Amino acid sequence: MENKKHNFALEVLLWFFSIMVIYPLLMIIMTSFKSYGEANFLNVRIPETWLFENYKQVFLEGKIFTSFLNSMYITVLSVILTILLSSMLSYVIARRNTILDRRIYRFLTFGIIAPFAALPTIRLLKIIGLYGSRLSLILIYAAIYMPFSTMLFSGFIKTVPRELDEAAIIDGCTGINLFTRIIFPLIQPMTVTISILVFMWAWNDFQYPIYLLNSSSKWTLPLSVYNFFGQYNRSWNLVCADMVIVSLPVVILYVLAQKYIIDGMTAGAVKG
């Protein structure tokens, strides 16, 4: 009897949290099809008239295509740089396993919880002449996501038998060739997982672009929502339509790739 009460209470709690998540999502989707007057109420009521023209207006007047290209450029290069740096670093840490390497690993893990310091970062980027450029955002993303990626890669590489390294060295495959030809192909499941996670995080990010990009021509998709505040006097129907467009690619990616994310996270935790 107590178990049934406990399960019932747990179900109620889960339903409550589900509604908290679903309600704002449903509100955004419904509002994106409403007229200007209806949209101001910001509720989940079904639109009196479904205005698909809102999406057309967002595409034509919201600089969506330019923002999409900026997002793709920044996100893809951030993923590539993060994968290359974190995988090579993880291989060295996992294979050498010295006191210094273990301390470096512990130091890197602090980066997972370290907050982003906007002013020192902006000042540093100005000194090196990168502030306001898309390259600065790519480097920041790589630095932010490397600790988490290194942690996952390290745990996964420890599951790869060291005997493979020794056999490759006997055959004359050493250094970078050993990593690229032998190790990197074996860690593809984790590579796919990290690539998807970093892609979603960088694509959806709003905070860092608004700090580091000083020109609207370099804005990413999340920042394109600002195109509908001043010019359209906060037209919530267009703002919500823009938010749906921004979220759709990463939602589709997550639905298609959630199996790889779960499998990769589980595999990386075996010996992490």
C-alpha cells in the first residue's frame, strides 16, 4: 500500500514538471500562428485564424538566412576544434597517466563549473585583436566545451586496450599517425556523441554571442529575435515564429541522434 502511494506521488510530481516544460513550448508554438493582437496575451489558446504568413514574414524580413549561415559557420567550426583538441588531449592523459597528467585532468574538470567572466574575456580578445569576430566566439566555445569533452573522451579511451598501441608501434606507426589511424577511428561512438552535444549547445547559445559579436551582420540565429523588437514593436507572434525556426534544427537533430547520445554517455562512464 505504501509503495502504491509512493508511486502515485511520484507520478503526480512528474506530471507537474512535465506540464511546466510543455506549457511554455506549447505557448510559443500557438503564439507563432496568431495575429498581433492575439499574441499579446501569450497563452496556449488556439488561434482564431492560423497565420502561416508569420513564418514567411520572419524569413523575408528577419535576416534569417544570414543568421543561419553565421550559426552554421560558428557551430561547425566549434565542433571540429573541440573534437580535435579534446580527443588528442584525452589520449595523452589516458595513456601517460602520470601525476602531472592527473593534475591537469583535475584542473580541466573545474572548467565544467567555472562561470564565464565576460569583462576579462572581452579585454583579452581586444588585446589580441579578435573581439567582435566570429573567430573569437569559436575559440570561446572550444575553451568552454573542452573540459566536458575531455572528461568523456578520457573515460572512453581507457576502454581501448593498450595492446593496440604497442602493436601499432611495433609496425612503425607512432606519434600523430598512431592517434589518427588507430585510436581515433575506435572512439567514433564518443566522437559522434560529443559532436552532437556541442552542436546543440553552441547552436542554441544566446549569452556568448551577445557579449562577443558587435555587429548584427555576424549575429547567430538566437540573436535574430532582436530583429522583431524595435522594428515590429515587440510583435510576439513574429518573435515566437523566429524562436520556433531557431529551435527546429536542433530539435530534429536531437530526436534523430538521441540514441547515440545515450549510448555514448553510457560508454564514457564505464571507466571515467
